[in-house]
Amino acid sequence: MSPEIQKVEAFDEGHFVRVEWEDGSESHYPSVWLRDNCQCPLCFLPSAGARRLLFEDLDVNIVVKDVTLADRKKISILWPDEHTSEYEAEWLKKRCFSEKARAEMQADLFLPEHQYWGSDLQLSKIPFEEIMYNDESAYRWLCTLKKLGIVLLTGAATRQGELIKLGQRIGFLRLTFYGPTWQVQDKADANNVAYTTGKLSFHTDYPVLQHPPGVQFLHCIKQTAAGGESEVVDGFHVSNKLKKQNPEAYQILSSTAVDYTDVGVDYCDFAVHGKQRIIDIDSRGQAVRINYNNATRDSVFDIPAEKVRPFYAALKEFNDLLNSREHKFTYKLKPGDIVTFDNWRVLHGRQSYPSGSEVTRHLEGAYADWDVVMSRLQILRKRVLNRD
């Protein structure tokens, strides 16, 4: 049922508008916000969903001259300059400034809920063909990816190029210095430790970049008979554990800018240097991104000498938690599997495997930004749930 308005009036000398809803609840809207968000063709461009009104033309002290309830589904406001604005009840209700309404809208837009896991992870599996051609399956894939941080797609063809199709399904892939996609296999004179047969410790990819890729795809084309198992760990879950276990270590890792470096030649030649905190936190102190790659952590370290050992002690404790049996999940990709995971949250690694004269293990990798993934998720959500 769409909301209906019982009564509307201006108050606080016209600086606010009070809407009384038929269910008995109230919403208060600042007049400056209402004027800023006028939906008429002069102030708003519907085809772009964008504001036309220039901020320099907005009076931040504006008051309502008159407000009327045209019907129970719409209010009309007359402003001092005789401009008129109309607002639909449903539009207003969604944008109510109450704490509860704001929280609901933010949850609807950003899907912030996380389901934490350790070695007990129940790895979600969805057929690759399903998510490519079925919107409900694709929506389930992206919702699970956002909530759980990892989903396995099964049954893809065992050839290069499947990740290009996956990128087109969501929008587009993220181009990096390693190319639009990249081949993880044992290479002579490897320009990345992943391109060897050695063990890879838990890491996130590309913390050297100012904006590390949000989502990673790894497609198994060929798998070695011995070794090569994949390992993953929920970085947010482990960060929460560290925060409880050793608040001082958490504070060090969430406040110390660590130097990273990546220099070489691939898609083009590159010399990248960056700084990231190992645990990025929001205003509430909650982890929102893990930036940890021991292989590309620079020998340059821009902190006072006396703070170095405490930093190493904090990182050692975090690293030990990542590698603890209760937190890590081990599995082995089969040819045709595509593991998709949150590169800001899930740290991944690989067990070593025997080297030989032939390539025995071949994964194709690619990245996507969370902006692209969330855009596709919201489009699919509207389509699947039949939302306007």
C-alpha cells in the first residue's frame, strides 16, 4: 500500500514542514531541503535523475509561503518568489529524516549487512550459465557476494574469455597494469609472486592502488593434481576478533599508513607507490576494507623508528589470527569453477604445488569495482522484485 497523508502544515516560522501520515506517524522536512529538491522540470532533469537547480541560486534561509494538501498522495508548496513545488507522498515517506527511516533507506541503497564466517563457511555455489541468463540467479549471486563476501560459480567453459563475459554481465571489468584479465600460472622471470608455484600467504590484491579493486574473479582453467589448494579468510570477522582481543594492535593497524610498491612490465610498464592502512575503518571504528599484501609491502616505511616494532607485533597478531585453523577455509578449484569474492574483505591464499616443464595449473583472473557490481545489483533488484 502506498502511503497517504492525513495533514500537512508549516512550522518554526516556515523553516519546516510537518507531514502527518494516515498511520499516525509524523515526518518533519526542512524547507531548504524541500526547495533544493524541487521536482519540477525547471529544477530537476528527470531523464538524467539529476538536479538542475544551481546551488548559488538556493536561499539557505528560505521559508515556506504556503503549503497545501492537493490530495492524500501529494503536497504542494508555494515559495516566497511564487515558485511552486509538488512532492509525492511515497517520495517524501522514503526520505523521512527520522533515524529509523534513514537507516532503512541506507540499508536499501547499500545492503550493509554482513554474515561473518570462519572455517565453518558454507560456500555458496551457483551454475555459471544460470547467472549469465537468469536475472533471479544473478541477483542471488550478487546479494550473496555482498553479504557473505564469496560465491563459487560452477560449470564455466575451461577456456580463456569466460571472465570477459562475466564482466559484460555486470557492466565492465576493471583494467589494471596486469591487463583486463591476467593469467595465473608458473612463469619464467615472474613479475608477480602469484605467477610461481610457491605458497601464497593470505592477502588482498593491489593495496598499492589508491582505490584497490573491490571484487575479484578467478576462473580455474587447469588444475594441478597435487597441491594448489585455495584458502580464504573473512578479514572483517578476524578484524573484529583482533579488536576484542587486542584493542591497541587494532588501533595501530587502523591508523598506521603502510607503504606499498609494485614495479614492472605487463599490460604496460608501471612503477606504482601507495600508502594504505592495513585495516581501513569508518567513523564508528568498524573495518570497511582490508589492505594487506605482504609481497608488495615496501621496505620503505614512513614512521618513526620507535614505532616500527609495535607495528610488527600488531601485524604478527593479526596475521596469526588470519592463519588460525578456526578462521581459514580451504578448498580446491575444479576446472570450470569461477570463485568470485570481495577483495576489500576476503583475504585469499594458495598452497604450493610441484613445478615442472609444463603448465599444470592455470587460472584466469579479473577485477571489477564495487560501484559497477552494486549498480548491477540494484538494477536486478528492481527487475526481480518488480520495484518502480
